[in-house]
Amino acid sequence: MWHYGDAEFTSEMIQDYIGFVYVITDLTNKKKYVGKKLFNSTRRLAPLKGKTRKRRVVKESDWKDYFGSSDEVKLLVEENGIDSFHREIIHLCDSKGEMSYLEAKEQFDREVLLSDEYYNGIINCKIHKSHVKGLKNV
């Protein structure tokens, strides 16, 4: 289960947000992982017979069961169970650019690559200025 603020985060709380930035905490050793996740996934399908445009299918992603892209964290979840982890949403985001920016900002602010308190092994981002216009005071 995901937490946002003091409450459990549910599908009804998604509203118009497209994704979130999160922190997963391993309760056995207090190590953390900072990442981002989209609420929906988009797939392109082949065109229908007689048509030329590809089709887009949008469906809910696996965000409810997601434990990050880190192989180390996923292995620990398998070994120790999901009850050994606390999943917290720290930012709800309106765009992919905002989500990427806030994830990178959190990772740099927390110095995840320099600290042994984090599982993160890479900070990966490519963000254009126009994607974060609405984030003046974050």
C-alpha cells in the first residue's frame, strides 16, 4: 500500500495526476530508494485492417504493486516480503517533465549516490525547460 501524507493513497485520489515521485524505505535497515512511477501506461498497437494509423491503448499501470526498478530492492521484497517496506508518495505530478525533474531534484538533494543510506545506483534524467514551467517554487 502507498501512503501520501498521513493517509493511504487510493485510486480515487489520482484525479488528473499522471504519476508520482516516491520513497521506498526498507524497514529492516532503514535504507531507501527514490524513484518515479506513472499511473497509466500507453501502448501502441498495429492499425486495424484497412486503416493506416496505429492505435493507442491506455490502461492503468502496475503502480499499486510497484517496488521500483532496482533489482536489489525487488530481490529484497521477494526475500523479506512486502511488509518489510514502507512506500510513500512524496510528490504527485501533472506531467512527465515535472515528474522527472522532481525525481532528479529529490535524488540530488538527498545525495542518493553518495550515501550508503540509499539503494539508488544511477540518476538518469533528460528534462527540457519548457516541461517544468509550472514549478517555480518547488
